[in-house]
Amino acid sequence: MRRQVHEDSSRAGEAARMAWPRQALVEDFTDRVGAIDVPVLVLAGSDDKVDPPQILRDHLLPLITTATLTELDGTGHLSPLEVPDQVASHISAFAARL
């Protein structure tokens, strides 16, 4: 699956690949995120190089006061593909607590 995701992403071309860092990453969504007032579960892969857990703790969690972060062991940015059982387990537990 990981290989397939990489191959699919590579087929999109240079313009599509560069659109994320040049456009989406520079968008300021602070006001919209700050308006979230429902419980939020943030799942972060321990080895994620795109959105590392500490960056999310430092920059996202302070904006969403209702959020909690759970770090998934031994996974990177594609945790739903890499550790689907961990993802499902954490989401199920989160939903059960609501």
C-alpha cells in the first residue's frame, strides 16, 4: 500500500507536488481552527517527518482547546496505511468516551 501511495503521488507531476508547500502550507487557518468547540482526537505518527508530534503539540493543540493528541508508535505520516489497527483502536476508544 505504501508503494502504491508513493507511485500514485508521483504520477501527479511536479506542479501538483509543489502546490502543497507553496499554497496550502502558507494558508493561515488559525481563526477557523480556534472556533472548533467539539472534542477532537489528533493522531500523530511517532516517526512522522511531515507533521511531527511535537510540532502538533506546540502549534495545533493550543489553537483547539478541546483537542487531545495521541502518538502512534512506529509509524510515519501514513499511519492509516501503516498501522490501521492502532488508528481504528484509538478512534473507537475516543468515540466510546463521547
